[in-house]
Amino acid sequence: MQVLDRRKALAIAPLLRLAFRPLFLAGCGLAMLAIPLWLAALNGALGSWQPAGGWLAWHRHELVFGFGLAIIAGFLLTAVQTWTSQPGLSGKPLAGLALLWLAGRLAWLGNAPWPLLALLELGFPLLVAVLMGSTLWRVRQQRNYPVVMVLLLLAAVDGLAVYGLVQGHDGWQRQGVLAGIWLVAAMMGLIGGRVIPFFTQRGLGRATAVVPWPWLDWLLLGGSALVAVLYATGLALTASTWIGLLFGALALGHGVRLWRWHDRGLWRVPLLWSLHLAYAWLALACLGMALWHVGIGLNPSLAVHCLTIGAMAGLILAMIARVSLGHTGRPLQPPAGMTLAFILLNLAAVSRVLLVLWLPLGGLWLAGLCWVLAFALYAWRYGPMLLRARVDGHPG
């Protein structure tokens, strides 16, 4: 039976053997397309062409629910096979899921009729949640049930953004996207809290990993989820000392984690320092929001871009660089150019968050250029790996 299963797995086209392959490529493709389109729209170079809701709504929505959710789905639907020892999604069902994601992107970009757009857009996160939930339920793996809850909440706030689009209510669209961003932050805290200390231990050859503090893990997850709810309801859009204290507590919690995980040796390993820097951007984003809520003159958009570029995109690039190596049977040594990619993405965050304060246009364009080059380097170096079979001959 195992021999037959192996033969069937090896008969599947390499691109469709596990979810990380098509969804990592698709997400990076959107990342490389979305920023140039947004900058072109800002420059008035796209004429009368408007996606659903306009270019601003498209820009903020697609980088969370298009790019971010594709990578999250690719990672989770691959990792769940390791977590549960159950077969991962592959073959035609995986192709169908990837095409559903693509259809949602085209529907939003092409301003499709809203019933079709809503069906395609919301179908993807709901289906990912169902796939994850059913796999975890089969083995009663309660430890990972919070992952499914975050996915369902992401689908719910995506629904709020779509409802705002249908009603022509920009505020609801914005609330849905901002809630989605902080749910992604919750997922980053949940998954990053597990893998960053583990990867650091393995990458440096240490005897043991840092022992987690479960109470801190749950507080950070619950706090990030609460922030998302506050954004979904609109309460976090106005300055509040109490919300500022919540953000301050999140910044402190993430900072404590970073301090506990730190090892001087990690700065010699690009696959490690890229993860730690991305997590530091998450703590900085929480600190920035805390300062704004308590009345210190800071543009909250800067904190949001700390989160979306430095933390979210930074952690995504660092994670997919490592996961793609491990799951294609290669040594954990990134190919030439990836260290530069990590540097470029952090430079993009610095440019969008700090340089724009002195050079608004120059900082914006430099950030866009660095972003595109970073993900182009990943696509160039890793694309052939994702399109070919594992080098060790194993399925997957």
C-alpha cells in the first residue's frame, strides 16, 4: 500500500505535490505585480482603469488577503502534513484551490460583479479553514485549533471588507483590512513563537531551544485578536489611552520574546537574522501604535507599514526561503542572492517608514523598488526548485 501511495504521489506534477509550491509562487508573483501597479496608479499612468473599489482599496486589500493569505495557506497546508502525519493537499484538489485564489485576484482587479467577486474572494479563506480544520479534527490535535480560528476570523473580516465594497462604504473596507492585518500579526506571533526559537536552535547547533512561556503565548495571541476586533468595529481608528496600553503590552511581550530568543551567533546566519529582524518590526509596529494612541504625534500609517512590510513581508520572505529548501530536500543554505533579498526588504521597510518623512516621493519609490527586487530574487532562485521534484527523490 505504501509503495502504491508513493508511486501515485510521484506521478503528480511537481508543482502540485504540496501546497507551498503553487501558493508561494503565486503569492510572490502578486507581490511583484501589486506594488508597481499601485505606484503606477498613484502616478496617474493607468488612465481610467479602476479595480473594484478603486486603487487604494485594491492596494490595501490585496497585500493582506491576496499576497499574505496565499503564503499563509501554502505554509499551513504544507505544515499540517508534518503536524498530523496525514496526507497533505496535492494534485487536482490543490490545483483547484490555487485557481480559486487566482480567480479571486482577477475578479477584484477586473471589477467583476459583486456576487461573483464575493463568492470567489471568500471561498478561498473558508476552504483553507475547512481543509485545516478537517485534517486537525481527524487526529484531534487541539494544540493547533487556534490556527483554524484565526483563519475563520480572517474570512470574517475579509467578508467585512467585501461588504464595505458592495455598499460603497470605504470605512468598512478599511476596518476589514486593518483587522485582517492584525489577525496576520496574531498568526505571526502564533507560528513565529514556535518556529523562530526552534529554527535558531537547529541553525546554530544548540543543545536545546528556548523553553516557551505558554502564558505569554496566549496573551499575545489573545491581545492581537482583540486588536483585530477593535479595528473591525472601528473602535481602534480613534486614539484611546486604553487601546494604547494594549498595544504597549503587545510591544513589551514581543520584545521579551526577542530578548529570550536572542543568540549572538544568529547574526552570522541569514536564514536566522532575517526571521529575528522581521519579528522586531512586529514589536516596533505595536510600539508605534501605542505611541499614537496615547497622543504622541506619530502617523499611524507608518506603524501599519512597519507591520506590513517589515514584519509581515519580512517574515514571509524569511520563512518561504527556509521552507522551500527543506521541503524540496535541499540543505538549509540559501542560494546566492537571498541575503541581498533580505537586506532589500528591510531597506524597503526603512524607506517606507522613515525615509518618506524627509523624502516622501523618493522614499516611496525606493521602497517599491526594493520590495520588487527582493521578491524577484526569490522567484528567480527558488522558482526552479518549486517546479521540479525533490532532489532526494521523496514525494512532496
